Amino acid sequence: MNDMIVLNNVTKSFLSDRSIKDKDGKPHWFTAVEPTSLSVQQGEIFGLMGYSGAGKSTLLRLIKCLSVQMLVKSSSMALT
């Protein structure tokens, strides 16, 4: 079977409230999706399950390339 969706080590982070700083005084980044890798084969049905706020919708937006402010660190993403 062919890979239809492949994600390799994809992550998504948002800049938190500008008033929140880390211990070094730098802006705080909130990681919504930890490094994630997956592949979906042609004809395969794939589901995402998790608690509210776990990052399911954010991951789907990454897959659909709907997220405008995307921070992807050392990752690759391929859609065929």
C-alpha cells in the first residue's frame, strides 16, 4: 500500500501571553503538539482520540496545512 499521509517528528508551539516569561526572561512558548510521527496508508481509516485540549484539532490543522503561524522544528511533513 502507498503512504497517503506521512508526518515525521512534527511539533506545534504557540507564543504564550507576552507578559509570561521563562526563567531567563524570554517569552514563553506553549507546545500544543509534542513531536509526533505517523503514517496513514491508502484506504486506511485513522482516528485521533484524546482528552480535551490534547492537541487533536491542532494536529489535524497541521495535516490540512490550515495553521498559518506554524512553528515546525527539525521536522518533515509530506502529503501525497
